Amino acid sequence: MRKLLSGVAACSLIVLTSGCGSDDGSATTPPITTVPGATPTPTPTPTPAPTPAPTPAPTPTPTPASYVSPCDFTRSQAVNLLFGAEVQAKPTFPSPSTYRYASASAALVDLGTNSSFQLDAATRNVSLVRNGATIASFTGAQRNIPEPGDEGIAYSAGANLFGFGCIPSSLALAYTVTAVYAVNLDPVPPAADTSGLILVGGTPTISLSELSSGSYGSLVSLSILTTGSDNPEDSTDARTITTVTFDLASGVLKGTLTGVGDKTYTVNFTATLIPGTTRFQGVVTTASGATGKLSGGFFGPGGREYGFTLAVDDGTAHITGVGLGKRS
């Protein structure tokens, strides 16, 4: 802050007047009269203009510690897993080089209150915990080297695979994590049953009071296991962002999502908030009219993101997948 200082100096003027007479002493010399000069009025000192106080920059609202992003996988952490869907199938082998699934089913799974994957940044080891029990562990040496276009982090050991990430990058998610655990993927004789577990977790929205109506840019990614055909595993890529709407008054999240990949699949869904929570449950319907279930919730401050898992048996197609969205 700068100040301006000013001062003014003033002076006085004295005027003298006198008269003269004869020098013979006969005349009285009039006294010299001193006439005081008028003292000029001092110039007033101007009042300095007040320096306006600067408007302070607004202090950004800090993100509460409870909303730390789980998407930094360079640090050690345990990432909460909240929602899951699983497909299970029995393989048969018409020939040594081909396999089929004689039967399969897809369903949502209850992960309980203590499910997570635990990452050690120093060793890069990771373990998967389901309802308090460790069901898989991978070492840093089993971490895959990513290929161009790969997103997320993957580990493999034999026919088993575990992968996770805040993906796809096109949504730029900061609080929602997707994971997948596959057992006996691409089975060979005499392989046991195949299973695929798809998971959603991260940092959930704490309070229902944080939610508001709005739109979300959304994607779906599906895994499709088909019975009765050779080498019958297909997947879809989450390529096209679609708008999904949430209405707080009714508590309804709904939209139509399409996955494009080995097959193109479109699903319609409607989900409703579980009273008093930031979680929701709902129904998913395929283009052929088959119906299944979904379970999910909102993530991050203000319900900034959402994620859910879904499961549907559509004839010979047994589908599990994830729907993801970020506030527009």
C-alpha cells in the first residue's frame, strides 16, 4: 500500500510607514506608527486521498481430507471396493485349441464391509481383499508392461488377471476406481471353472445433502460371455460419452449407454437412491428386452462422479459391466 504526504509553508508581511517635519525643533515630530501587516490566511493542507484497501483474493475452499483422490497409484494405499458383478462359467473343450462354455450366469455380488485392493508402492505388490479375506495376491514382478493404448495397471499370473485404474481417461475421473479380477481366463484342459469379477470403488460421497440434480457425461464398458460358441469371450470399449441425468427430487439416475467393441451393446437403465444414502440400485434392460440389475453410488465431493456395476443374462449372452459418469 502506498501513501501520499503533502505540506504547505506560509509567511507574514509587515508594512512600515513614516512622516517628515522641519529640523528646527519647532515642530513636533510625529511618532512613527507601525502598521502591522495583515497576516495572510494559510493555504489549507489538502486531506490526502484515502488509499483503498485491496480486495483480498478469495481463499479457495480446501478439499476435505476425506476426499483425497485414490487415483495416484504411485503411493501405497488401500482402495475401497464397494460394488461388484460376477460371471461364472463351466468350460468344455471340443478340441485342444478351442473351448466352449456349457453353462454360465451373471449376478451382482455383495462385497461386504471390508473389500479393497492394497497396493505397496515400494515393492509394487498388490493384494485383493473381498469381505475381509485375501482372495488374490500379485508381486511387482507380475506387473504387466503396458502396450500403446493401454489404460490402467494390470497384473497376470498364469491364467489369472487383475487390473485396476481410474479409467477411461476420456472421463478424467478423480474419485472412482474400476477393477477386474479374472480366474482361468482363456481356459485350457483340464481347467476349472472360469469367473470374472468386475468391481467399482474409490472415495464415496459422504452425505446425501451434497447431491443435486444435474447431468453426467457417461460411458459403459461390458464383458460378454456367450455359451455354446467357440472361444466365446467378448468385450466392449467405452468410446462414446453419453448424457445421463440425475433428479434429486425423485432420487432417480437414468440414461442409455452403448458399448462398442467385439460386439455393440446398448443398455437402458434406471436407478433410485437408497433412502438416506448416496448409493443407488436399479434395473438395466438390453435392446432385446432382457433385464438385469445394477448397484452403485456417487463418488467425490458434491456427488461429482458416479459408478455402478451391472449384471444381466441375455439369452446365451451373460453380461457384466460398469457404468461411469462425471458431472457435466
